[in-house]
Amino acid sequence: MAGQAIADHERIWAEGLNRGDLSVASRAFAPDCMVHITGVPEPIRGIEAWTQFVAGLLTAFPDLRFTIEEQVGSGDRIAFRWHARGTHTGPLGSAAPTGRSVALDGLIVDHLVDGRVVERWEQWDQPGMLAQLGLA
């Protein structure tokens, strides 16, 4: 995959997240995508389940802003490192809003077919996030 196509793929999703617009998921992910996240016991299957998961994070952190720090691609795979900051002003599962800010870093490897993610492997520091919120 060419460098510009890599940048475009991640830009679509990151910019959508930063606007709180999850409708862009259909441009970035295949309908039957599978997302593996460290700390989440089962893979998230399908674009609807994936957007519901992300919507929960955006409800908890409505001002969450992502930046792509670095990205590389080879063949049909893209890997990138991201950073995000946000304020916990909405419910996070059963946890009430704390009003605290968090800074998160993560790594993602995407497998693309026809420019959309069919499978994603993601790792980010959920225990660190909970500690920043005073919940762990």
C-alpha cells in the first residue's frame, strides 16, 4: 500500500473520532471486521459492535482527541502509534465521571482489503487509564 493511501486510511478514522463522527467507520472498516484489543476478552466482531464499543469511550471522554504519531505499512498491513487526551465527563461502564484528564498511548496493526480494515490488533494501557482516573 502506498504511503499516501496509508495516511488517508488512518486520517479518515482519526479525524472522524476527533469529531465524534462514528459514521466514518463504514469508510475505514469492512462490515465484518474483527478487532482484537488487549484486555478485551473476546474479539469485537462486525462494524456495528465496533462502533458501539468506540461510542462508549466517546461517551466517557467526549473531548477525546487522537493524534497519529507514526505509521508504517507493508503490503496489506499498516502499523501505527497513536496518542490521545481527554477528560472523563461521562460514564465509563459503571464508573461515574471523575472530571479527570487522561493521556493514552497505543499501538495498532491493521490488515486491509480494498482499503478497509478487515482485522485489527490494538494495544493500549487500560490499567494506566484507570489509574489516571483514580479508579485503580
